[in-house]
Amino acid sequence: MIGILLALQVNNWNENRKLDIRRQEYYSQLLDDLHSDSIFIQSTIKDFNKYLKDYQEYTDSYNNGLLTPVQVYEQLSELPLISQPLTFNTSTIESLQNSGDIGLIPSDIRNRLIDLRRLQDITIKRFEDTDGGKNDLTQNISHLIGSTTLPERLVNQPEISEFLRIDKNLKEMILLYEGIHKWKSISQREAIDNLENIVREIDTLVELINKELKK
């Protein structure tokens, strides 16, 4: 009887040890994911703020004297059109959820991981929705100028330039660029707020996980 009890205790100890090893591996993977996300977010926020600063300088230029249509177009065309896509490392939390191993994680960390995943999904969806307004207008620009580099290539091509007469589309191009960059500025301001919230959640999770690892 004693031998059976000892065998059961040893077996339970081995199972608990295996679970603890698996839990530690998940913690390590989660920390890697969170660290990568934090670096990506900080870089993205920096890029977004750089664009917003340049866009603000453009809008402020209207208060610095009279502008010609060509000057407005040149300033607008120098602002980048492409937005940095938002992606996050969710493989570990997905693995925890799909395998059922999420139960290995303490409830406070587990709930925060689920909330973080939800916030990431909302941030991506909202960013794609608002950025979509910009992308729709961007497609229309190509019908007016062909490509953003075409005007530069036409400088030494008077015959082609006269044939295409892109300058006749200047009014429509300015209005489209204005719409594009307004959408983009709204999208990126909102994204920055959401990304900063995600960083705060990441910092809290990292602190909680590290506490668990020290136990």
C-alpha cells in the first residue's frame, strides 16, 4: 500500500514537473513575442509621428504667406502615401488557446493576454478601416498622373509632357492629395493612441510574467 502511494506521489510530481516546464517555455515565448511587439510599436509610433509632423508643417505653410497651386502640389506630393501595416506576434497566445494550455497560465496573466489580443485585433481593424479611405483616393491619383515619378521623368520630355498635359489635372490632384493625407493623419493619430495603450499592457504583462518566473 505504501509503495503504491509513493508511486502515485512520484507520478504526480513528475506530471507537475512536466507542466511546470511547459509553463516556463510558454512564459519564455510570450516574453519574446511581447518584446518584439514592443520594439515594433515604438518604431511604428516614431514613423507615424514623423509623418504627422511633416503633415502639420504642410498645413502650417498656409499661414506663412501666399502659395501657388504648384507649390501646394509639390509639398503634398513629397508626403509619403504608403502607411506602415500593423502586425503583432500572436503565435504563442494562439497556441495556448488552441491547445487548451491557456489553463496553465495564472488567471491574472491569462485574462490580460486575452484582453491584449482583443486590443490588438481592434487596433488592426480600425487602422485598416480608416486607412482604407486613404487607399481608395490613392487609386484615383494614378488615373491623373500615372505614377508619382512620372512628372519628374517628363521634365526633359516636352513632347510627351505636352501630349499628357498632367498640369491640367492639378486642381483634381491637389484635392485628392488633400483627402488622402487627411485620412492618413486621422488614421495614424488614432493608431498612435491605441498602440500606446498596447505598450502599457505589454509592460504590465512582462512585469507579471517575470514575477512568476522568479517564484
